Amino acid sequence: MEIPEPVTEAANELIESFGGSIRYLGPYEGADVYLYQFPDAAEVGFPILFLWKDGTVREVQGFDSLSIIEQLVED
């Protein structure tokens, strides 16, 4: 899936600072969810998500990001 340009722009500072990439996770409450993936060697805390809906990007971090991922990922 092609990543929308506004999502790439929202994650640009992270990508420029740390490297990494963006990966599509799936749909959630009408939004497309994208995960910023830090490089493998990075030690980080909570995942950072970008929700793309109706032309708007919303960044989600903390326990909220874990909750969304839990609903998208199957065991």
C-alpha cells in the first residue's frame, strides 16, 4: 500500500532524526493506521502511530498506541 504524502510528512522529523520507515498496519475506526518503525538497533518506548482519515493525520503515542495495535494484530 502506498503511504499518503501527509503521513510521510508527519513522520519526516522522526525519519530524518533516527532513520527507520513507515508501515501500514490496517484500518481502525475508519482510519488507516501507519506505524513508524525505528531502526532495529534503536531502544525506544511506546510505538508511534499515524492515523490517516478524511485528509487529516493524527499522531498517537503512549498507551493509546498500544491499544490500537492490540486490536489490529492477531495472535
